[in-house]
Amino acid sequence: MKRRAPRGITGGTLSIALIAMTIVVILALVKVYLSNRIYRESRTINKLTTEVAALKEEHSILQLHVERLKYKVKIADTLFNLDDSEDEESPAEGAAQ
């Protein structure tokens, strides 16, 4: 009596197939999770990059404004100093005559 090889799916084959499918599903879930995480992080990075660019531009505008104000103050101080020196010279000239 010869024993015939079993036909169809055996318990061992079924368990191997289920284990393989479980591994594939786990790897797919990990990939989806990581892809979503990377997408969210890239959105955050893009938002921060945009804010940095806007703040740098605002900084340069403010620096220009500060420089203009410094120039105006410097010119105004010079003019006031000239006015003060002219006022101081006038009484001295009047007393000398």
C-alpha cells in the first residue's frame, strides 16, 4: 500500500500563507504610516520656510526704515546744532560792538 501525497491545501501551507499575508499587511501599514508622517512634516517645513522668508523680508524692510530714521536724526541734529551755534554767536557779536 502506497501512500498518496495529499492534494489541496494542508494546514502547514495555510499557516505559511496566513503568516506571509500578515507580514505584507504589517509592512503596508508601516509604509502608509511613514508616508503620512513624512507628508505632515514636509507641510510643517514648507509653512515654516514661508514664514522665515516673510520674516527675513520684513527684517530687511525694517532695517531700511531704521537707516532712514538714523539719517533723518543725523541731519536734524546737524541743523539744530547749526541753529544753536548761530544763536550763541549773535549775542556775543552784539556785545562786542
